[in-house]
Amino acid sequence: MNTSQLIRILLVSAFLNAVLWIVLTPLWQYPDEQAHFAQIQDVAELGQRPVDKLNTSLEITLSEKILGTERDGLGNNKFTYHPEFKLDYTDNYYGYQENLINNLPRSARTQLVKNEATLNPPLYPFLGSVFYRVFENASLFSRVYAVRLMSLIFFITMIIVSYKIGQIIFVKNKTLPLVLASLVAFTPMFVFASTGVLPDPLTNLLFSLVIFLSIKILTKGLNFFVIFFLTIVIILGFLTRQQFLISIPIVLFPILYQIFKNLKFLKKSLTLLLIFIVITFIASFFIKYLEPIRNFSFFEIGKVELSKLLDNRFLQFALWTARHTYDEVLPWYFGVYKWLSLTVPHINYQIINRLILIAFAGIIIKLLQIIKRRKVEELDLGLFFMLYASIVYFLIFLIWDYFFDLEHGYSFGIQGRYFFPMIIPHFTILTIGFWQVSQLIFKKFAKYLLFFIVFLMVIFNNVSLSYVSASYYETTNVSTFVKQISQYKPQILKGYLILFPLFVAIFLQVIFLFSFAKHIFARRARLQK
């Protein structure tokens, strides 16, 4: 079986796995899902987000009360910090007061009763409103799940992008791009954060396209069309999330590298760079989300005074952030659910931490080898860029959070999912590290270790999904499980038919892992001949 067939099996398997996450995750259980959906509903029903204090509909507010996600003055609901909490379920396929939500008049969508809708840039709410309008005559549950489907499309597209990036970086190896795409596809917290009603899936996809186009520039040279599309993607990113500004210093690395590498093309290089800067700067006058480029003032932290980075307080804050990142943000990166109240057993994170240390040991060995041979290959160049992008992204978040702390007196509270725009660079680094260690220790059997890493990620995904499901539903009795999971869902997701994607998803995961293992054995047999 060739790699193109394997990637197709991976995509179908990842799609059905993501469908399971969507089906098993109850309404309003993704991060701030009701607030993001409220903004989408405002755009779909009213044409824009209201400028006054009331921006969330009676329909959403009532459903929050019924489903236990209505937040108090501190931002907590019945699930927050209470992983043991479960809704009261009925003994049939319809939840308590589910019909009340379904039978609300159309006016309940435009009757605004509180201020909770998000203030995100317009691109994701606009795209979400398109899917919303397709099901505008359906129930609230159908409309929410329609928008979740849109997020799923972004997620699958991103897996394709990760594979394409792997093909560029691992140009001499056909297995490593598949390893990279598989790790991205089955990282449970990433799947979770990519399938709900929130801008993260679109942000992650656009940032991954920035990484892809940057790698193209780094390896193939400057090209007008690549620069043009890169500029368009960055502008779309600004229209999705304010923090897309982080992409600017990241894309400068490959552009400046090509400029200094090809001094004889300096005039052409500077022209393309100037085009990129001018388009982005001009756009900042017409798109309010690009204003920070002009005035160096950022949302929630005001004017940035770089001199404050020289204070001893910044060093102390940086040390605290490093500890906090290891103790909390890293575990959150690999899974925290149910309104930050639920994690999988601690042994999972212990295994992950040790695997990451092994991978970083491999990166150190790789860097020492590069220094020793004094020659930079294409893979090395890709590694340098991924390390640079990851470090810059983290440092900008650190600096932003520092100024937020100065402005408000407390840290913003960085979550692991905030780093998912960089998941492809992260897993590229880890893949290179694992490959380096496996070649050093296992030599001819190196690919078996990489297959084992992918196998562990698939298992970790299933373990995480089972723990999340058990926290919401009774899983020891099939009949009860089906009844509970059917409640507060679209009509198509009620009854025993809901078990079909579960069995098919598990079956396809087995097929993918078996095919991947067979592919590795077959390549090894061909090499031995």
C-alpha cells in the first residue's frame, strides 16, 4: 500500500474520530461555545453583533439554564471545577425540557436578554452564519451541530496541510510526513478544540497555512504568488483572531533568509518584501483588527513600552511562566475538558512528558551533528525554522501576558489550546527528535518506534474520549448510554443509530494502524533486497 492510499485512510479515520468527539460532547461543553454561537446567531439573525450591552438571545440563555452551563458572576457554571457533576437525564431519547427549547418561537432568537456573545473578528462568525442559515428552520441543536460540522471541515483540511508540510521537510522520507499528520490527527485535546463552535479551528488552519507558505519560501525561494497568498492568509488570520499578529515576525525568518542567501536577487527580494509590508500596512487603515500594526497598541494591554522588559519584574514573571507552562499549560495542551474540570489519569501525562524529553534529547543530538559536520541540509533548515517559530510564538505570548499583568494586576491565564496554531511545528520537532533517537538506538528498526508513537497517540485519543464520555453519560449499560447520549441532540443523532460511527471509527483506526504497520514492513523488505 502506497502513502497516498494511507493518507486517505488516515483522513477518513480522523474524520470519523472527530465526528465521535462532536457527538459525544454535549451542547455548550466546548470552550465558551455558547458565547461564540451567540455571536454567530447575531450575525445570522440580525446581520451584525449588537453594539449595546444585550447581545445574547433568550433561546441560548434558556438552554444554558437547562443544560447547567449558565455562568455566575465569577464565570463559573455547574461543571466548572466539578468533574463529578452530571445532568439529570430522562429514561427516553428526549431530555427534560428539550421540547421547550425546540418549541420556542422564532422571536426567541432575536430577543436579546444578556451580554455574553464574544467580540471576535468577523470572519469565523460570518462563515458560521452561512452554515447556520442552511438549517435556520431547524432546532437550536441542529444549528449548533451544523456549525460544529464547519469546524470539522477546517480540522480535516489542517491534517492535509500538515502532511504537505511534512512532504517538504522530510523530502527524503515518505514515512515521516505520515507520522506527522497522524500525530496531529489524533492528539485528543487538539481534536476537541477543533470540532466545537469556536474560532480555534479556522485560526489553527490559517496559521498552518502561514507555516506551509513560509516553508515553501524557505526551501523554494521567493515567489510573487507565494508572497501574495501569504499576505492574503495573514489578513484572513487578522479577521479571525487578534493574536494573528504573531505571524508577522515568524514569516520574516524565511523571507530574510532568502534575501541574504541570494544577494544577487536583492532588488527582487526587497521588492517582494516591500509588497508584503505595503499591502498589510494599507489594509491596517481599512480593517480595524490590523490597527495594532500602525500604532503598536494591542487589545487589552494598551500601548506597549518595550523598556519595561528590562525590569527585574519581567525576569521574575518569565520564570513563573516557565514553571506554570510545565505544570499546567503542557498538561492542558494534551487534555483538560468539561470546563477545565476533567483530566485523564495522571499516568498519561507522565508518559507524555517522558516521551517529550526523549524527543528533545534527539533534537540536541541532531543539533550537535549539524555543528560537527558544518553543513545545513534541507531537513536541518526546516528544523531551525520550526524551532524559531515555536520560540517566537511562546515569547510573544509571554510578553503579551506580562503587559496584561501590568495593566490588570493578574495573568490572563494562558491555556494549552492557545498554542495549537503551532501544533505542526511542535510535532515536526518531536518527530525529528524521535527519528534521531530511534536511528541511534534501534538503527534498522527505527521506523517501528515511530509507528509505536503513532499507535500510542491513537490509544491516548480513545482513552481521553472514553473518560470524557463517562463524565457525562452512564457507560456501563448500553441502553442507558444510548438514551442519555441521544438527549439534547438533533433528531438524526437519536437512538441506536448513534452507535454506528463509534464502531466504524474504531474499525477504521484498526485498519489504518494495520495498513501503516504493513507499509513499514513492506518498505523494510524492499530495502533489504
